[in-house]
Amino acid sequence: MRRLLMLGAMAVAGCLMAAYAVVNTVTAPLQGMDLKGVACAALKYKLGKGLKLFQMTSDMKQNAETIISVGASMGISQRGQVVAIATAMQESGLKNIDYGDRDSLGLFQQRPSMGWGTPEQVTDPQYSARKFYNGLQKVHGWESMPITDAAQAVQRSAFPTAYAKHEQAASQIVASAHAESTGTSVQQINSSSGCTPTTTPASAQTRGYVSRAMTQIGKPYVWGGTGPDGFDCSGLIVWAWRQEGYQLKVRTSQQMHKVAVPIPQGQEKSGDLIFTRMAAGGPEHVLIVVKPGLALEAPRTGLDVRVRKYDPAAEEMTFGRIPQSQLTEIPAQV
């Protein structure tokens, strides 16, 4: 069914939607939809195979674990941890080096003469990671910035775009981190699948959540709605995961964006999230990837839950994947 949407924009809390041109709208569940390739938690990105970037050594792995665990202890989102890992990859190759340009030292090449700390402090991985995160938190709107821009805002490098080339690998490293009682462990990526067993949601769970969300096609948009009679954009996602037996720790599109592992355009998979209509506080709308090129959404007042095609460039979309750490299993009712 084809609908012509009126041009203009309507603000709906957490789900501001600019009207689109003519789009294909599906008003009933898609029977037999191909859901192969359902998202695993890590990017399909093979560290150490076919890459010129680097193979992680034990020291580099330990440094990455330290950066991630310090960020987690400070309440820094996974996106912030990706910024930190990408920065350390560019500055030092994830090595705690005792040399650099002028008096730059350590993982982040911080300069004692510029107030980052003493030489002993900036070569302490925990201290240097905390100082980086402190700097990141002072950058207004960093959560909405491209990874490379956020890194540059802290580092003020002579090569401001150099961090961008590390974004995929940094996302993979953070996505592969598995928090346990003993700390955070970064897993080497499986060379055949690009995923590790510690990174979930598992394929079956993700397929189930997408399928459950699709059963709600045709339900009305309701501001603040989390089902079963109506939904707002993020409420549909919360409801679908709940039906699958998991409670999301985040509720709004902005909160989901903060905790999601960034996914490069073109590598999105079924179950990933699409963020659009970026504002100072983050994205004002979120959709679910059914499969690349097709999304499920609760659009706005007056439009029911639907499946439609999407255009990342024209609609200024970014992609993210909810990590297992944001899902709490709901105990079975006795």
C-alpha cells in the first residue's frame, strides 16, 4: 500500500518524525520473511584476518580491557568506550608506550606539560583512561557526534580525522567485551563468523524479538505507549523484547542510542536499531531493522505501526546494536 505523507515535521516526545515522500507501507505481517543473518552482538568484522590494522597481542588486549572496565565503572556508555578505544588505537596502537611527540606518553599520548598528569600517571592505563573519559564528559553533545569528532574534541590532534579508520575495530572490541565477576574480558573475534559466543543477544532471541514486534503491525501510535494496545517508537522495542523474555534497561530512543554499539551503514542486520532525527539530546526516533533496507516502526500520531523501506543517506540515519548488558532476563512465572 502506498501512502503519500505530508511534508513537514511533528514533534512527539522521543519520536520526532519528519514526513517522508511516498514510501511502501506494509499493513500486515510479512509471511515467510527471510530473517537469516540475524544480528549477533559484534560487528561482522574479523580482527587479525584480512586486515592491515593489527592483531591484538596479550598486552593490547589487557589495555583494551582496562579502558572498557574504567569506562563502565564511570557509567560511560558503550559508545563512549568505542570513542576511547578508537582513540587509543590511533594514538598508541593500544600500547602503553613511554615515548611520543614531544612529551606525549602512554595509551592516549597525554602530555604532562599540558596538564594531563605526571609521566608516571599518564603511563598508568587506569589513570590515563579515566582522564580521557573526564575530558570526553566535558565535551557538550559528544554522544551525538561521529566517533572521530568526539575523539578529536578531547585529543585536539593535528590529524583530526585519523580516528575514523579505527571505528569498526573499536566497535568490535567493545562489543566483544564480556563482563564477569572477575572483570571485563575482551574476546578475540572468531575468524569464521566475526562474532564471539560471549556477545548476545543470540540469533534465536533476536529473531524472536523482531517477529514479535512485527505481529503489532497495524496497531496505533500512542505517545508513551508500550503495548499491547498502542506504541510509541521505543515502546514497541521494549514491548517486543519483553515478550521474548527480556526487560530492556533503557526506555527512550535517546537512551537506546547511548548504550548501543555503533554499526556502520551497510553492515546492519535484522534486529539492529536505526536512529534518526538527531537533536541535542540524541535521536528523536528509532526503528527496527527487519532486514537491510526494510524497517519496522511506530511512526507518529495518525500513522499505525508499519514496515517500510528506508534510505540511510536521505534520512540521515545511524545504526546501533543493543548489547546483552542492557537486557535482563525476566524470571519465569511459577
